[in-house]
Amino acid sequence: MDAVVDIPRSTIKTKTESPTVLNAEIVTAADKKNKRGRPKGARTTRLSEVRQQAAEEKKKIRAELSAKITALQADLQALQQRYEQDTHQLSDELELLRRRESSYQQVLSVRLNEVAEHLQSTLIKWGTAELKEAQIDKRGRGRPRKTLK
């Protein structure tokens, strides 16, 4: 004869709330005692293994971050070199432009002096020619009068 075991309802977990379901799981005394289970994100329930997993994840994260830091430092160094090259090139071009501008100013000042000398000599020649052509007439009574033709 089969013995009937009386299991209290509080220890039966069912997929539905109906007590007639045959697929019931019996909650063991160990499950009731250890309510914490495994820590969140852990793959096992042993504390030493959880700590080991955390240490491995920490090493993995540290390695990834150090790789990113190395890559960013390399990018920064490349950008700094490019910046230095560009500034050096621009300063060279600026110096070249300054030299070119000073030479243009010198040539322009020489040309302006030539033009000024030519204008001065032309005006002096014209003035002397006009003075030569000037006629000095005497009035009937009094002083002479200067007229230009």
C-alpha cells in the first residue's frame, strides 16, 4: 500500500494557481534557508568564484580601457605633430610673405622717388620756360607790369 504524504501548500510552487496541476515543484528546506541565492550578475553561487569573476572582469575592463587610452594618446601625439608641422609651415609662409612685402615696398619707394624726381624736373623746366616767355611791359606812368602769354 502506498503511503500518502501530506505536503503543506506553502511549500508547493505551481506554474498556475490551481492545486490540481501535477507539475509542482517542491521547495526544499535549503531554498528556504538561503534566500539570497547567487549575487546579481554572478554565474555561480560560491563567493570565492564570484570574487574571482569580478577580478577577471575588472582586469578585462582595465585592459580595454588601457588599450583605449593608448590609442587616444597615439592619436593625440599624431595630432600634436601635425599641429607643429602646420604651424611651422605657416610661419615659414608668413616669413616669406613678409620678405616679399618688404621687397615690394622697397621697389615701390624707389619707383615713387623716380616719379617724384621726374615730376620735379618737369615742373622746374616748365616754370623756367614760362619765365623766359614772360614779357615785362612798362606802363605809361609808373611801374612795369609782368604778363604771361
